[in-house]
Amino acid sequence: MQTNTKSAIILAAGDGKRMNSAKPKVLMEVAFEPMLDWVLAALRGAGIAPENTAVIIGARAELLQKHLSKSHGGVQTFVQSERKGTGHAVMQAEAFLRERVGANVAGSIGGSVAVLCGDAPFMDADTIAMAYEQHRSGDYGATVITAELDNPANYGRIIRTGNGANTITHIVEEKDCTEEQRAIREINSGAYWFNCGGLLETLPKLTTANKSGEYYLTDTIGLLHSVSAYKAADSRIVLGANNRRDLRGLNAIAFEESINKHSDNGVEIIGDCYIARNAVIGRDTTLLPGTVIRPDVVIGEDCKIGPFAHLRPGTRLADGVKIGDFVELKSANIGEKTSVAHLSYIGDADVGSGVNFGCGCVTANYDGVNKYRTTIGDNAFIGCNTNLIAPVTIGENAMTAAGSTINREVPANALAIERTPLRIKENWKLNDDRANKRK
Ligand code: UD1
Ligand code: CA
């Protein structure tokens, strides 16, 4: 009998029709990351490995499956082909739960399983972990993560046992509320801890005798012997998105939060910048308006970035780097005090320190099939409008002349110039014609 294993089930079979998208709802992004990835990251942070995580998928299951196998190896999926409610969704993972209890269900508690919504990205690792501690601290069949809202509309209401106890008797869905119950402001976040054994015994008892005609997972709460409520400190953990307006709201919250965090860390942020939440930025770096920082970017101290710079995944900037306007970087290591000041694309590149890029430099990193790297030594000078055809290496202190297309190695200290000789034709007749036309 395993009693200490932690696992999780994420409900993600909803169709999200109101998103008006070809994508499944949980793949819609908040701060450049699919909502589902936020939930998976919170689980990992709370000590629940992908191997112990199941996702219930339904609408556009192939797309979800593809995303999970690419980015979250080990996560199991279960298909809910008909959407008959949250209880029905969990029933699809019966085999997963059984594995966690062992063969003999009767009397066995088994491990604990968290059930979460795939479309509520702000549920965080600390809340999940602290709710788990509370769950294990007493003889509880489940622990519901709750929140207090000014406007509880559309959420399930928490019915407490009273006497100041931590325990609750049941959850009532908005549609099934009495007038009195509707006034309750403590709501069900849709996230819970269950004992695997108890959940397995309770699921078959659910019925569709309610206003929605669905199997409500929330009805298990009334059926279990003792259930505690863990009220989250920050009610934003409940926020989800049903449509693109909601999604904009979640993005605004997520970006504001990362801007505040980096400001507190000593980063100077001027105007609107959009920073993925795992970005690392050194202090005294300045971000100017329109800067976009995607996930997996690390920036040193004292850098100047923007306006309108686009730092894509795999960008690593050492200290004192300057990235100016309309510069895009991807999978690029940029050394100390290197400057890419204007209108350039540097992708799949390893660039030394003290390098200067003139305006309009481009790494041609892609031949339509494969990507190749560009390597540039310390203190090289890349002239304006240089095309670097990767794979290619530019040695230390080397220089490329403006307008050159470089398709083979330039040794250290050399000048590479690739240019058709300039021809000048004196007294060009067309100039007279143009002058006459202007008259
Ligand atoms: C549910 C809770 C409610 C809670 C709210 C929090 C129930 C009956 N009610 O209501 O108490 O306050 O969440 O957001 O559980 N899903 C499936 N398959 C289904 C139905 C839903 O996978 O058949 C998934 C959805 O994709 C979503 C999650 O379950 O991720 C919650 O479903 P949703 O329909 O949003 O539940 P609510 O009515 O909001
Ligand atoms: Ca919902």
C-alpha cells in the first residue's frame, strides 16, 4: 500500500468553443506559455513528477497529445470522448488511480492525487504544496482549495460545517444554489487533493441528478467522510479563461507580475515590455518600450535593450550588451559588451565579447531544411548589412566590409570584403531627363 506518493490529474477535455480557435483551450497562451504548461510547472514545483501526472483530453486530442509528447515526456493521457462533466472526466483515469492504490482497493488509502483544471494557469506550486500538508495533517478524504471572491458568480459554493472548523460538508454548484447559498463568497477553485482509494470508491456513486445533467466531481465532497478546505491567500489562483477577452485579462496580470518582479530585482523597465515569467535579467539592465522577452532567455547586468527588441528562446546575453531597436535574437550567446544596435537578426550564433554589429546584419541560419550556427570571435567588427551564411566562423578582431555576404571562414585579424566594384559613369544622360521632367 503506497501512502506517500503524490500524483495529479489535470482536466483538459473541455472544448473551449468560446475561444473561437482551432486549438484546444488549454494550449492557449498566457505570457507566451500554454495554460497547460503553467499547471504542469506548478505540479512539478509541488514535487509531482510528469510520470505521476495524467491529463484528461477530449476536444482536439491529437494536438494536445502532440504537445505533451514533445514538451512533457512521461505525462499520461486519457481520452474523454463525451463531455459529461468533471466527475466523468476523472472516471476516465480510473486505471491511473487504481495503479496508485494497488490491487486491493478496500480499506486502502493509496497515495494522494491532486485534481486540477488545465485552464486555470495561476494555481501555484506553494498553494498545491500547502494544501497537501493540510490534507495529510488530518484524517481527511479530500481537501478542497478554496478562495474568497467579491463576485462568486458561476463558481461552486463551499458549505462549511460551522463551529470555526476547517471542514466542509459539500459544494453546491451555482445553478443548484438556493438564494441563501448564492450569497456565500467562499468558492471552489476546482482544485483538490483526494486520497486515491476514497476517490475510486466514490466516483461510481455519482449521478447526473442536477440542473446540468452532468457527473459533478464536486458531489464526491458530500460523499466523503471528512473534507477540509484550504483557503488560498491569493484569490487569483481561481482565474481561468473562457474566451479571448478573459485571456487578455490573464496576460495583463501575468505580464504585470513579471514586470514588478524584475523591477524589484533592479531592472529598469520603461513603458510596455512583455516578459515571459522564467526570464532571468541582471540588475541595472534597461528595457525600453516594446521589448518582447520569450521563455528561456537569460540577460546579464547593465545591458541596454530595445526599443522594440525581440528576444526569443535560447538567447543568452552577458553583461553590458547592447541590443537596439528592431533586433531579433534566437538561440544566440552574446558576449560581454557586444553591441547589436539596429535592425538585425542574429539566430543560432555564438558571439564573443566586444563585437560590434553595424546596422542591418543578418545570420542566414536556415536553408529551408536545417539550421546552422554562426561563430564570431572577440572584438570582431561586422560591417553594416553583412549577411553571414551559416555555418560560418569569423575570427577574433576580423572585420567584414559593409554589404558583404560571407560564406566561408574569415581568419582572425582579416578583412573580408565581398562587393562588386563601384562604377561611376560621368554626365549620365538620364539625369538631364529627370531635371527636365521636374521643370
Ligand atoms: C467547476 C466546478 C466548480 C468550480 C469551478 C472552478 C464542477 C461540477 N464544478 O465548474 O465548483 O467552482 O470548476 O473553475 O466540477 N472538463 C472536462 N470534461 C468535462 C467537463 C469539464 O475535462 O466533461 C474540464 C474542463 O476542460 C475544465 C475543468 O474540467 O478544465 C472544469 O470544467 P468547467 O466546465 O469549466 O467547470 P465549471 O462549470 O466551471
Ligand atoms: Ca470553469
